[in-house]
Amino acid sequence: MPNSPDLYLEDIRPGLRFDTRSETITEADIIDFAERFDPQYFHVDPEAAKGSAFGGLVASGLHTLSVTMRLFFDLKLWPNGIIGSPGMNEVRWTRPVKPGDTLTSSLEVVAVKPSRSKPDRGVVTTSHETVNQNGETVFTALCLHMVRRRSPA
């Protein structure tokens, strides 16, 4: 595997794995994100959240997804190769994220598909798993990334 921060489609193959740094999620992080994007009481009000099904404040699933993507993009795998993303599949929130949880993500390339209609690119599918400090899975998803070729096929 090239150790380059500038991967193109030709450099990527199924089975490649990457691990991210960790990030600790604070109560303030949870509330700030939720107040802007998902203002449900169990995300924004610690006292009211005690009466929720979660028994306390929890991060929005969208917050967990966003942290996962930030950790992934901090790897800077393909700053010049990335074109964009056509979407995500099989998005799952498997355990709530609570204040003080430290999240780390890993990903594995599961498919590389050159485009038939646009020979300058292809789609890379990555399987993402984010775990907390106890190794418990909190989030999984399959992400699709359009990535450039160095030179058209």
C-alpha cells in the first residue's frame, strides 16, 4: 500500500484498511451540534434527557456520522483524487454516544469499480466502523467515493 496522502483509483484495492485518530465527545459538543441540527430534548437538555429511553444526554446520530466523516477525511487519503460522493448505504447507529466517549474509526476498502462511461474516474466503496473507548461499535456505514484516475484508462 502506498503511504501517500494522495491516492488515486489505481492505488486503491479491496482489503486496504485505515485507522483514524480518536476524538472525545464532550457534553458541549453534543449540545452545540444538536441545537443547530437535531434539537431533540435528549440531545440538548441534560436534565430532561435523564427521563429518556437513553437515561441521559446522547449525541445525535448525525453528529456521530459527522465525527466519523471528519476522522476519515483527516486521514487525507486522496486530497487530489476525490471528486465527491454519490451516497452512503447501510447506515447504522448501533449504540448511543454519550458525553466523554472517545471515538475512533476504521475503514476498509470493499470494492473499487472503474466507471464505464467516464474513464477518468471510478467509485471506491469503503466500510466504516466507529467504536467507543470500550471497543463497542457505535456506528457503521458503507460509503461511496468518486475518485479520479491518474490518467484515463
